[in-house]
Amino acid sequence: MESSRSLEHVLSMQGGEDDASYVKNCYGPAAALALSKPMLTSAINSIKLTEGYSSHLKIADLGCAIGDNTFSTVDTVVEVLQQKLAVIDGGTEPETEFEVFFSDLPSNDFNTLFRSLDEKVNGSSRKYFAAGVPGSFYKRLFPKGALHVVVTMTALQWLSQIPERVMEKGSKSWNKGRVWIEGAEKEVVEAYAEQSDKDLVEFLKCRKEEIVVGGVLFMLMGGRPSGSENQIGDPDSSLKHPFTTLMDQAWQDLVDEVLLRHDVTFMYGIDKTSLFFIGELVKGFDRRGEKR
């Protein structure tokens, strides 16, 4: 049962660099990253660094995927840190070295990621040393107090596993005929919300151990208005967000063509996400004793 529910070894963005790859189809996340850059800059500037700080700063990008989005995020973090360190050092160029850990599930296309990084450097001086860390960010990935900055961009909406109740055929929580929870029965939404809550707490628990005191955790994810029962945030989501209906139809077409079994289709669809509202995030931090 566990192997069929866990997503750690099956979920990933489309690898490679062809027209169907994530690299060529990540405009949505790119727009979100661009809009959040001022917030990211502000967060990085809040890091507690004083004279005598470590000459080796470690950064982790969790759920890094592949492509320019990954590198632009890390470049921003490194550049802001360099500027901050220059101020601390009285305007002199800091000698601090940066180490960046690109982390994602084992199914991520790390080959393309590091090939792209090598092409990006292309003989110029490296801004940082890089390493790959495969694994789920809902588990510990680094030693205690190892990281100074952790970023996770448009990745935390993905759950660690399919809720058990959703896979129980015949139950009210079985999300038959859908690959998204929009429009599903209340019991289905509750099952995913419960899993989201558990995952958030585990994520924060792990990061609390891994980040140094005074370090920074920056999380960017999709959300919804506080108190909204609708996952998208408005009652007209089927029109404004065709994603919620077109994917259902695409999967159903595969079933009709006998390319997929009905039960497998809706067990392994993309309905592995849940959108938080700010109150839920605050409660998650409070349960881990984190400062906001």
C-alpha cells in the first residue's frame, strides 16, 4: 500500500529539453518568481550575519526541478548575500565561498540540470560550488545546522503521498472521475487538507533542524483566500481556471481509448496538491515553535 501511495519515486517535472519538457514550459512559475523577487531579496537581507561570520555559506534549493528558474533563484540569493557581506566587511569584496545544494526527488532530471549549469558558467568564474541532493523535502536531507539559506519555490503544494482515504473505493473520500479536488466531495477535500497539514509540519520540523540559528527559510507556493472553501478561490473557477476541468477530460479520454484503467487513472492523476491559506501556514509554524 505504501509504495502505491508514496510519490517520492514517481513524481517529477518532465525532463529533457524538448518542446514537452518543463524547461520549455515553465512560464507560470517564472512569472511567480519574478513577482516574488523583492520579497526574496528582503528575506535574504534579514539573515543574521555579523563580523566573524562563516567564510563558507550554504544554500539549498528544495524542489529545484530544472531550467532557468532554478538558476535565477539561486543567483538572486548569492548576489544579495554578496552585497550584504560587502557592507559588513566595510565595502571590500568578501572572500566568502558559497555552496549550493540543488535538491529534488530522485526522479528529477539532474543530468539536464547540471549540464545546463555547466553551459551557463561556460568558462566564466563560478559564483558558487554546486551539488545535487536527491530526496523528499518532507524528510531530513542535511545535517543539523548545516544551512544558512533555504528556498523552495512553487513546490510545497505537492504532497508527499496520496491520502489513504482517497484510495478506498466506494468510500466518500474516493475521488472517482477527477484528477483535481476542485468540485469534489467535502470528504475528499478534507482528506487532502489533512495530508497537506501533516506534510507542512514535517517540512518545517526538518528545516528547523537543518538551518542555522539566524538563517532564512523562504517558501513560495500557491495559496487561496483565508476561509475560502474553494481551492482556487472563486466560485467561477471552472471558467477562469480551465486547468481544473481540462485535465479531467484529458484523463477521461485516455480511459475511453482503453489506454488507462479507470482506477489507475484517478489514483495516479495530478490530484496531489492542496492550496494553503495564510492562517493554515501560521498554524503550521506555531506547531513547530518557529518565529515568523
